[in-house]
Amino acid sequence: MLTAPEGAIAERGLSAAEVAARRADGRTNAFSPPSSRSLGAILRANVLTLFNAIIAGCFIVLLAIGHWQDALFGLSALANAVIGTVQEYRAKLALDRLALLNAPLARVRRDDVEQQVAVAEVVLDDLLELRPGEQVPADAAVVSSARLQVDESMLTGESDPVDKDPGDRLLSGSVVVAGEGAARVDRVGADSFANQLASQAKRFSLVASELRSSINRVLTWLTWAIGPLTLLVLNAQMVAEGGWAEAIESGDWRDAAVDTIAAVVAMIPLGLVLMTSIAFAVGAVKLSRRKVLVQELAAVEGLARVDIICLDKTGTLTAGDIVFDEAHALGDHSNEDWHAVLAWNGAEPDANATARCLAPEFPITEPLVAAERIPFSSARKWSAVSFSTGPTGTWVLGGPEMVFGDGGEYGPLLKRAAELAGSGRRTLVLARADAQLTAEDADAERRPEQLEPVALLTFRESIRPDARETLEYFADQGVDVRIISGDNPHTVAAIAREVGLENASGFDARDLPEDERELREVLERNQVFGRVTPEQKRAIVLALKAAGHTVAMTGDGVNDALAIKDADIGIAMESGSAATKAVARLILLDGRFSHLPGVVKEGRQVIANVERVSMLFLSKTSYAVALALVFGALMIEFPFLPRQLSVTDGLTIGIPAFFLALLPNARRYEPGFLRRSLSFAIPSGLVIAAMITAIALIAGAQGVSVAEERTGATIAIALAGLAVLVSRSLPFSLIKAAIVAAMILGLILVVTVPIASSFLILVPLPPPYLTAVLGCTAVAVVGIALVHVAHSRWVAVQR
């Protein structure tokens, strides 16, 4: 690709014709990444599923043959599709809002005139004019620099400003913090660093959820089973109506279809998906009141499963700002000239963040005028100044080892400075030379000779007051911690010790192995890592996940975005970058780290309660599958109408499950949700299936009518469902007792109120059949109680 000569660009910038040519060629900074996931894809994933197709087909068939009363189950399927679609669409919107470049305008020089243009209108080879506080809109190479310094911490994690000289690279998304300069754009649009990072972060993924994956596994099993079972049940119903030919000719196939639909719908635990979504949604609403934004509902569960949490130091353990700590006077400096010098350094317009911390502690009492000065540079790490009035001599402020070298007569001073730095404090020295700084010295940036140390100055990062308490909570809960930062490993380790990790020692990430197995070994042996690059943060998260850990990652910088995206649970601070917040699952809106224990507790409530209600739904699925097999094999008529199962399921499963899913429950998370649920649901379901089979056989032997048989089976399955509900509600609390009592009252009303019993086609039962029904039900209730006792003991042994 041809570009304009660099010299010409440096002198005047691009001409209007050159800009127009680049726009015509598409060499602009406009970047419109594809949506993370289309609305159509989300609708297809939540609406066009096999089970929705089955439910919709059954619903349409019932309406077509005039049995709208039996189509109540369609409302549950509709609610599932709506909730799932809304949940994923919210995640899509959050990802689509991802934007690394916050600056709306860029300053460029064109035709030798400085002008401001929209970031998207910057073109290749544009000459950027850079001023303090401005964000670099595109990747560029520095053409000229007047003490230009940029903050790349949001991109690299390194908190110290970086000097930029002609020829150095500038990355889009970095911020100018001092000096000024010009840079030639050499990458725009999708090729720029910030937008490449954004594109990677925008890849759609749902948070890993044991509840969701376990339920999906059950649905997968049913997918394979439901087709053959449907044909088996349909064949049995047609045979029971006198055979296929006779049923079709007489129109009795309609009754066979209704019975088959009742069997099919009973097998699908639609309410379980709905209850899980509701539990997640209510948990998210409760957390929002604690200033925690849940961007994907399953994240409420996710943090409760986390066994290792990776913390970025800046913005998570620390507030992200530097504060003055203490001044340690050296030698005999009784006069306060050095106080005035520090006041001048803190008040200078181009002072860096560390120097500005001096201003509150050393206010200006008498203005000083600099005669000559050497501004601070992050490369040489010192500054120098001589004044035309006030303090005499030359005053140097900088890193002790950079001002005084590596030892010699200043060995004790450097040792003391190293001790202070080892405690996690940033250390500067103020020194003085008798000679005044000359213009020649300033131009050559020569360090004055015969310097005498005046004071050691210490600065510290502001530790979040809630950091120690929160880390102690995670330690008590068995959650391990890894602190990863772009800063010096010794500084990071000192801060880690300050927040409670007593034996923390910093590991330099430059020594991290690239082999994943070796990396996992290093991660198991060390807790604190410094000088970590964004790519290494991501590699650390992936290595921990590969080792079988459930990983949470916190952070606030762009450099954290990819690691947060790939973690099981990503947690961002509201003060963080737009990119980090967009890919995080949780956002702490007020930046308080102490909210995380509350998120863990809420997640535990969701897991424990969904596990409880899943046993209700899966018990129904178990007996429905068993009944389909038995009744299909025995060629006998299915003893329920869809409406009867809809009402009994609602009163013994659906309605109580809604309340049980929202009750307080602080049980500690344990893996194995599906195994525990099925170990209760399958035996209970088999007991209920055996009860219904016995009742059907007795009805056939006694010659009762179809309506009487269905009434007896409905009463029996309602009572057995109540027994399952009671077993899952133990130990009883006042609220649980009230829920069970309300459901019993509801069943009594359904049976006794004429309009309800008429709708459900419930009829009086002959005494012999009623006695048999109650006897079979009593045996089943005892069987469910025995299953409950055995299951409770088994779970206790497993724990």
C-alpha cells in the first residue's frame, strides 16, 4: 500500500485530496464490528427447539380437534421461550456496547492546519497532534515529541507512564498524560490494537452453568427417547380404541391423540427450565439492590461454584490511585527550603501522578520561579530544577537508584530505600547540589554532580478498605486466590501481604513457562504474579480452567478484558474500561469488592433451591417415561387428560416450586447437582408409576368407566405429588408449611367445587374402586418416604 512521504506528512499533514483518496479506498478508522450474536440467532436458539416444536405441535393438534381445555401447557412453553430470548438478548446488547475508544474527537493536522475530526474519520497516514488528557484514536508512530508520555495501563497493565520518542509506537486506546507530540497513523479501523482486542472480546459465549448444563443433559436424553415413546403410546391408545382402522373410521383417534399428548407433555420438564430462569432473574434483581449488576443471569450461580479467584491489583485490591505516605528527612536540614521545593513539584502543571500527590501535604506558601529545569522522564526517572528566587542550588527528585547509582557511599541510603520499597511503597529521593543548573545542562539533560540526599519520600497505593475482609471470607470458604498485575512483583507482593496473604512472594511473569502443564505447576506453587502481560493473564485463566478449577477474574483495565471474557465468571468495576464492563458477567457498580460474598450467598441460594425443585419436576418426568413404557407395552389406555395433569402438576409442582425456589438457603455449594437430583427423582417416579399402573389394572378388573378411572388416577397422582412436595420441603419452616397447606387446600377445592371438577371431568367413584385407589396411594406415600430417608442418608455420606 502506497503512503505519503513521512517528511511531508510531518511538515503539513495530509492534503484534502489525500484524505479523500484514502476515504475512497476505505483506509479510514471507521470500525463497525459484526454484532456478537444476531437477534435472529437468539430467537432460533430459544424458539426453534425440538421441545418447543413438540409442544407447539401438541398445542395445535388439541386446538384443531376442539380440545382447547387440554392445551394449558402451551403457556409454560411460551414463557420459557420469552425468558430465554430476553436473557440472551440482554447479553448481546452488553457485548455490542463494547467500545475501547471513548474519545469522540481526534486532533489532526491537515494542509498545515490543526483541526478536530471524529475518531472514525481519521485516515491512514494522518498526522495526529497529541495533547495531555487525549486518547490515541489509532495506532501510530511518533514523529515528534516534546517530553511526550502516555499511560498504557488500560492496555498493558503497567501503571507507570511511558516516554515516547520519535520512532516509538503508540497504541490506540492509550492516553497522553504529559508533554505533547505528533504521530503518523499507520493502522486504522479493524487493524488497530484496540479494535483487534475488542473483536476478540466480543465473541459470544454463555457463562458455564452446572444447573443449565445438567438440565440440558436431561433434555438431550429425552430428545432421543421421546420419539419412540410417542409412537409406543399412540399405538397403545389406537389399539385400546379398537385398532387403527376402526379408530380412524369411528373418529375415536381423537381420544387416542389426546391421551398420547398427555403422555408426551408429562415427560417434558418445561417448568424446571422456567423455575431456573426465574430463580436466576430474582437473584439478579436482589443483587442489583446491592449495587451489583448481573449481565448474564447464570452468573448468579457461577460465583457460588468458583474455587479460585484471580484478582487484578489495581482497581480491585487498590483504589487505583497513589497517595503520599511519609517524608523521611536525611541529615541536618532544619530549614524548610525542601518543603517549598516539594510544593513546587506538586503544583507544576505537567506534574505526573506521583508528584501531584505532594500538593495536599506541601501547600505553596510562597510562589517559586524556575530558572532552569529538566522535566521528569520515566526513562531516566528523575527531574531537576533551579530557582531564580528562594531555595538555592539544584534540586533533583527521582528514584534513589537512578539519582545516586548503585552503591558506593550511598549504600546505606539505597538499602533504606529498598526496604521501604519492599514494604509496597513507591520511593523517591529529594537531593540537592550547590551548583545552579545551567541552560547547557538542561538541554543535555545532565544529572548534577555532588548531590546530597535531603529526604526520602514514600508513596503508597490506596488499599480498598474491604479487600482484607473479602479475602478472608473467600479463604474461609475454600476459595483460593491468585493476584496478577502488570506492576513490579515485589510491590504487588507487598500489597498482597497488606490485605492478608501473609506468605505472599512475587513471581516475575517474564519467567512464566509457555508450556501449559509447566504453567499449571507454577500457578499451583505461587499466589502473586507481577509484570503480567494481557496475553499472560488470559493464559493463566485458561491454564487454571484446564486444571479443573472454576475461575473468577476481576479487573478494570482493557488489559484485563480477554482474561475476564475467558474466565468462568468475569467481574468488573464500574470505574473500569468500557471493554472490561462489556464482557464481564458481573459489574460492581460502586466498586466495592465486599459485595462479592453477597453474590456468593445469592448463588448458593439459587443452586440449593433449584436442586430442591428439580427433584419435583424430574420425579414427574421419571414417572411419565415409566408410564409411557408400561402402558405402551401393556396396550392399555393412558389414564389422564392433559388438563388433569396440568392442574395437578401446577398444585404439587409448579406453584410450590416457584416459592421454594426463592426461599433463603445458605447451603455450601457441592458439585453433583444432577446426580443428587436423579437419585431421588428416579426412585420416586418409579414408585408413582407403579401406583398408577396398579390403579389402572384394578380399574380394568372392576370394569369402571373411563371417567372414573381418570378421576381415581388424578386423585392418586395429586396425593403422591403432595408426598413428594412434603419430602422436598423438609425440614419444615413456617413458610414451607404454609405453602404445603395452601396446595392441599387447592386440591380440595379442585375436587369439591363444581365448576373446577366439571372442567377436569372428575366424577364420584364407586366405593370398591375408591378404596383400591386410596390403598395404592398409601403404599406409594410410604414408598416415597422410604426413598426420602434413603436419599438423605446417601447425600450425607457423600458430603
